[in-house]
Amino acid sequence: MWSGRRLCPGLEPIFLTGDTRFPSPWQEAARTARQSPSLKVLQKPPVLICADGGLTGEYFENVWFFYTPVRTVVDPMINFTWGQGLITPSASDFVSIRWTGRVLPEFTETYTFFVSSDDGARLWVDRALLFDHWDTSFDVSLMFSHIWSCNNTFGTIALVANTFYSIKLEYKENTNDAFVSLRWQSRSVPLALVPPSRLYFETGTPGSPFLISIAPCLSFFPL
Ligand SMILES: [Ca+2]
């Protein structure tokens, strides 16, 4: 689970802990503090700098996320209806998109995330797979309808207010019409598109500008 706080206004940087991509410096500092009780350990913690305003979208001209994305942008919301038009600069079919970032709930409640897509989609929140409708089922009775390959699916997860959670939505378009949208709902949040103000994208991962000291015997980091 993620936790975090903003360090200062402006760039809206966020200090996040618990990212398993950065366990080593923390663990090393805590280990040193434990093994050398008289030594005060100074550590520059790694940080993940994010900004609100949407999720990072990586667009691929294949349905397997292969090779370098042909397009990487921040999409304020996930709400696209391409029809049979272009999704990437040169492709309308056999395209995949991966949106990643953080979602910041306002309330401590169970949230339901809804994805409507043509074609497949799968969603993770807090690294938990909420649903996987990647390979759409083919219903012969609907084959002449525009909804034959459409997914309307959802998943629920309990979230804590003002806590940053990782979110990843993967989408693919095979052929014909294409659309995808991401909505959410909770007891206090009416069903709506997840707004840009609740979505954060990564802007970089530089070292923290602050030194912290890890006091011997007070470290609670797992070793
Ligand atoms: Ca389609």
C-alpha cells in the first residue's frame, strides 16, 4: 500500500514510501543504524515526484505492448471514443495502451471502478487486479451489433482517504470500433469519470532534497 504527502506546492511533488523499487537505501540505512547503535545515519530518501492532472498513457501499435511506445502523453481522463478513426498517429486497429499513475481517493470507502471498452481491458488498483477482460468473448447473437465486442465491467476495492494508490489500466483495440472509459463510484462519490484532480502522473524520480537521520533502535523499516 502506498502512503505519501506533498513536500511543497508548485510542482506538487509527493513523498512516497513503500515503493518496492526503492527498498535498498532504506534497508541499508536501517541495517547500519541497527548494527552501529552509536552511529547516526543520514540518508537521502528516494522520492517519486508526481503531479495531478491525469495518467501517463503509452500507446503501442500492436496489441502486446511490444517495442517502444509510438506515443507517450498525459491523458487527463480516460474517456475516448475513436470509432474507426486513428488511435495512434498511424493506426486504428491492433493497438494497445497502458495508462499508469496514482489515484487519490477523497473518502475512506469502498470504491467501484467501471471500465467500458471495445475491445479488451484490465485494471489494477494498489497492484491488485480488479478485473481482466483482455480477451473479449464473441457472442454470435450480437455479432451484427456494435456491442458484440464491448466490455462493461467493474471491480471494487477499499481505499483510504488521501492515500496515493497505484493504478494501471491496460487496453487493446483489435478491429472496427474502438472506445474506452474509466469511471468510479463510492457511497459519497456519484458515478462519474475519474477526474484529473484525482489522477497523478509521474514526473521523475530524483533524490530527495532533504537529509533525514535514522536514529538507532528507532528504525521500523523491515530488514
Ligand atoms: Ca474494436
